[in-house]
Amino acid sequence: PQRFTETLEGHRQRVSSVYGDLFLTRDKKLREDISPEIYIFFDPGADSDLVKDMLAERRFENVETAFENLLLLRDGPPFFHLTERGRRLLEKLAPLLLQEVFAAPDPDMALANLERFLRAVGPRSSFYALLAANRELLRLLVSLLGMSEFLSKIFIVHPELLDNMVDSSSASQFIGREMSESELRILLEQAEYFEDRLDVLRRYRHEEFLRIGMEDIYSKPDQSETAIRLTRLAEICLAAACVLAKAELERFGRPTWVDEDGSVHVADFAVIGMGKLGGGELNYHSDLDIIYVYDHQGTTDGDKKTTNHEYFARLGQKIISILSTPTREGYVYKIDTRLRPSGNAGPLVTSLESFRNYHRDEAQIWERQALTKARVVIGEGPLKDAVDEIISDTVYGRGADEAVRNEIHRLRMRMEQELAKETEGSYNIKTGRGGMVDVEFIVQYLQLKYGREFPDIRSVNTIKALQALHAAGIIPDADCRPLHEGYTFLRQLENRLRLIHDYSMNDLGGSKEYLNKLARRLGYDEKLRNPGDALMKDYERITEEVRRVYDRILGEG
């Protein structure tokens, strides 16, 4: 490994030399592209207080930290011995990098993340050469570092992904699902040990998140398109985890069952996607809500025999572990199985017979409502068909009377009071008044009420179901418009909040400076003195319109 590393670095240094020589011939053009005042920030003789004042004028909130980061940009990362060529490249790049930092929606975040990135790159001058040779790449890099803490963290931990940004248009060149699955399968097969495969799966997800996030930020696709891509990625990772989990249980053999004729068959296993996974509406930081179902009781045929139920319980737990256990590369997804029959009190996996009996005899109204978004994401053949039939019968086999409406409304109000906890100027875009759950509950109630009569409204996707309800004449134009506009606006806002922060985020509020930065990221006019005020006014107007529709359909009248 040491010899390989030394050989690789030798090649990279030679490539760096070529790129560097090419770049350094463009000094005149470079200076024309940089505002003359930028060079004041890199003048070692400049008065530090003057520089800090100039940073404050450029929307930096923490000028002391910004000044320290500026010194690193000027002098290079400490304790790393840059080659002479690398140092010359960084000297040429630094003014360009800083100029892009000044243009970022959040210059504090951009400069702080740039400092972390440079530390991660260290003495590898090939990275500087790559940026030197591609001005658009440099702009994309700084913009990303100033836009998303979430994506920046991935990028700082894996600076080698810079190569994937060389062609900014590559983000839009998404390959098909089969090719994506094949690509991941090959990567996993090349890993020698199980622990290595866990890291491969995590790196694959990180790289795809970065690709989707770049497309999201720079090409601004329709929100539903981003959700579909994120959902497809989750399904690919979930399927890969299932394969890895089965390989780890080989000692038990195959789960089998015997039919009335004495013939032996292999028992099947299915994963039902619920919530946003089921609806094809995943966002960044979304957990995967799933239910495990298998079709027949029996025993395994391996050296270490066990019951099918125990085998599938082990399989389900192994899938969760593969996806959720933190390694040096982080985790893939967090898994939530609380929507299974009887919730946490019930077994992790459910037989098909038990799944059918529970939803026929015991399921509560909220569980029936939750199944409006249920979809088999792993599994096929007779088991998938049987699960689909149970879901259809449970959700659409009977209508929704006044008692159902009252219970859904009661649950919604309880969520608003116990989860949202809103105050004036501080909102929850998911569970708050007029939030996304308002729209989802309206759609789900109307699906329960009219789905038996109108099969076209049985979509697991909220927007598609809303459009079908409108087409069927169940929701009039006057109600459909604010619901559609509101849900689209709120989903986009949720998307941006989760891109900015490195965790799941649904709260809207904060300082004027924070809201101004958020509004700029959402595309509000840069010329507005306080674009955050415009954002909050839009939010209050839109959620009030959503709540008016909610009150007409689900409220107490």
C-alpha cells in the first residue's frame, strides 16, 4: 500500500505540474477577473483592524473567526509542507476563492467550510491544480460550501469527490436504476471483508447525495424530481443491504415451507415502504419507515436450523444494522419500524397471515390512514400481490364516516399541540398550523372516504393524489390551488433547511440575519434589505390559506 501511495502521488504531482504551468500562463486574465480590493485582504502589511472592518462590511457576522480563516487561505494549511508549485497555485487561487466567498449567501459558512476543506486537502497540490484549471469548478465548490453544511461535510471528509464536480453538467446525467444497482453491486463485490462493504455502501450513498444535492442547488429541478431520486437511492441501498444481510445468514440455509402435497418451497420476504419512502417523497435526512412481512411458516434447510420467523427476524435486524450502525464513514439511513402491527410491542417481522388478520380485526383508524402511503419496495410475485391486496382492502374496502373524520382531526390537533409547539414568529413547517401534515391529512381522509368509488385517487404520492382528487371533482379549484401551492412551497422549504443543516430540520424562525440568509438560498431577491421578512410573510399567508381549506374539510365546522 505504501509503494502504491507513493507511485500514485508521483503521478498526481506530474499532472499538477502540467495544470499549474497552464494556469500560470493566465496571470493577466486572472487579475482582470479579480476585483482589485480583494488583494488588500492578502496584504501581510495591511492593518488587521482595517481588514476586519472590511470583512464586516461584506456581511461577515463573526469577523474574528473570519480573519483567522483568511490567514489560512493566505498562508496555506499549517503543518503541511506544500511544494513550491502547490504554494504558487494556492497564492493564485486564494483571491478567486475569497471573491466567491464574498458572493455566497452565507459568507461565514463558506469561508469556515473552505478552511476545513483546505485542511482536508493538505499538501496534495493536485487538488489546487484541478481548481486552477477550471474556474467554473472553483465557483461551484465555494457556492456549495456556502450553501449546505450537510453536503459540505460529505465533501470535506471526501475531498476526492472533487473529481466528480469537474463537469458541472455531470450532475444532471443520472444513470438508470439497473445500472446504478449494477455499479453498487460491483463495488460491494470488490470489497474483501464485511466491514469494508459497510463502508462501500456508505461512500456510495454519500457520493450520490452529493450528486443529487448539486443538481438540486444548481439546476433547481422540480421538487418532486429530487424526491424521486432520493427515494430511488434509498431503495437501491435498502436492496443492497438485504443482499448483504442474507449472505451473513448463510449458515442457516434457506427458509422453507411445505405445501399440502409435501413439496418444499422457499419462503419469501417483503419490505413495505411507509411514509415518505412509500410515497416516493424522501428528503435529505429522512428516516426509512418500513414493515417486514414473510409469507409462510417453516424451518430453514441449513446446518444450523431455525424457524422461518426467527430467520426473518434476524434478517430484518441485520438489515437495520447494516444501514444504521455508524462506522468511520457514518451511516446510510436510520430505520423506523414503529408502523408495524402493534408498533414496538409487536414482533419485528410479521407473517402474511398475521398481517392480514391484524389489519382486518385490530388496526386503528390512524393505521388505516398510514397505509394510504404503503408500497412494497422489496419483494415480488405472489407475496407482493398478497400484500398489495391486504393494503387495498384495508384502506379502500370501506369508506370514512363522521367518526373517522373526527378521529383524524383529533389526531391532527394533538400533533399540532404536542409536537409543533409554535409561538409567534417561530413555526414548524411539518406539524404546525397549516403545515405539510394539514395537506397530507386532507388528502388521506378524502382517499379513505372516496377511494373505493374512485380508484384513480389511490396514489401513495401526496401531490399526485391531490391532482387526482381535483380531476375527480372531489376537491374544487378554490381548494386545490392553495393546497398544491402550499405543499410545494413547504416541501421546498423543508428541502432547503435540511440541505443547510447537517440534521433533520423542520423549524422556521430565528434571527433576522439567519432568515435573510435562508431567503437568499431560496431565491428571494438579493436586493431586498431584509428578504427574510418576505419569506416569513409568504409562509404566514400560505399556511393560513392551507388551514382555511383544512377547516372546511376536516375541522369542527
